[in-house]
Amino acid sequence: MSKRMTTTFDIVPALQSALAALAAQSGGTEPVSLTIDYGEGAAGEGLNVEATVERATRTLVFVQARAVSAQGAVAATASAVFRVPATA
């Protein structure tokens, strides 16, 4: 999943959105944790967000994402854990 961004102010919502959307595809809808680490500044550059599911269990989905400039500089990385709701 990729999403185009235009400013560094968009990094956090874009990372959260990409992580949540990808986790939902694996059944994870309830956020448990989110960690964001910032890299080199990429102000004024367009950024792409790349997200992957690292692991999905019966109860948790582990996802990671990164915001990368067109030149390949990593502006930020994020990891999150989402809980899979119990079925009634």
C-alpha cells in the first residue's frame, strides 16, 4: 500500500492511516500501540508511505510503515500493533 504525501506535517496521519488500513485487511481494528521514529527531514519533498504486515496472529496484527522521499531518504518509520476483536 502506498500513499502520496506532500509535506512532513502529513507524516503522522499518513503513517497512522496506512498502518490502520493494512491491519484492518488482516482483521486488526483495535489499536494497541504505535511507535514513530523520525529520520532525515524531508521538508518540501513529496513522500511515499509503504506499509507491510509483519505478522498476524489469531489475536494481534503487527504492521510497519515508512515514509520515503523520491530520493530514497527515510523521513520516518512506524510500527503498530492492532488487536483482532473477539468473535461473539
